[in-house]
Amino acid sequence: MNNENLKIVSERLKSERIRLGLKQTDVLKQIDVAISTFSNYENGIRSPDVEFLLKLAELGYDAGYILTGKRLDEASSDLTESEQIWLEIYRKLPKDDSERLMKMAKSLL
């Protein structure tokens, strides 16, 4: 994997962990991987192997997103990665906050 792709994959690994509300230590408790190996994957020093990605998928990581940048449930979507992130944020907001965000966004048009 070239350096640019390695960096992208490492950023997606970290964003998936954060999306799931997990700390590195939380993940390490559930899978059999050394902290240095996990850190190397998240910092773009080493490329994760398939076995590692399968273990993460069992924890709720979206392995498809990590590898392709597209969410499994949105694989056929034409949303950009940035739009997908905004959609995820919007969906996680309480109803009052999502309504406020919608009003603010509309006021910018």
C-alpha cells in the first residue's frame, strides 16, 4: 500500500473507533493485538491485515468504509465522504438540535 493510501486507511481506522465511542484500550481488551501494532495501524506506519479488519468488524467497525471510504449501508449512495460525515452527525443529534441545525443551514442558502 502506498503512503497516501496508508494514511487514508489509518485515518479511517481512527474515525471508526471514535464513531463507535471506543478508546484504543477498549478495542485492545476485545481483540488479540499488541498496543504497538494497533498504534502502528492507526498512525499509518503499518498496513492492517485482513484478520485484523475482520476482528474490528466484529466490534462494529465498518471494514468496507475503512478500505473504500464508502459505508456499507451507503455503498450505492452518491454522497461524498464529507456529506456522509455530515449525515452521520445529523442523525446522532437529539431532535431539538437537529431542527436547530436544519434552520441554521437553511439560513445560509
